[in-house]
Amino acid sequence: ELFAPQIHQSRLDSWPRHYPWIEAAGYEYFRSRLAQARRDVEHGLRITLEHYRTREAQERMLDILQFKLDVLWSMLDAMSMAYELERPPYHTVTRERVWHRGLAS
């Protein structure tokens, strides 16, 4: 976001064409990121430079970042399996709905 605001803006501009069922307000978070991203990245960089001064500490920080990215990819994989391939969590273990049932109406 910090290094590619034009790309982020271009994506935002094209999303309504690709996802017409999403109301305009649904994109508000992503619009707000255009202004917030620089501040957030600068804050993260400041923390990194202050707290990860040795090579060992920097490598540990990169391991933590990689773990976060692995978790995010796992979440995306799970959503893709559930919604695109209709293979919800635990589909190979039981036919019962064992995942979140949502809020009662």
C-alpha cells in the first residue's frame, strides 16, 4: 500500500465493475487505507528499526512475519475451499455442520 498507492487506487476503481453486488459503502475500508497506509507502514518501520537491531532479531522478526502470512494464506485457502469449491471445514470427517452456524434470525 505504501509503495504502490496508484495500484491500490486502480484496483479500487475497477472493483465496482467486477463486483457490482457490493454496495459502495462496502469499499469504504479499502478507500480509507489509501490515507492510512503510509502512516501504518512508517509506524511499523519505526518499531522494526527500534527493536530489531541485531541480525538474529531481524531474522526472528522475519520468521514472525512469515508465520502471519502463512496464517492469512491458510484463511484464504479455507474460504476458497468452502465458498468456491463447496468443501466446508471438516467435510471429509463428518456430514454434520460443525463450523460456525451464524447468528439466529
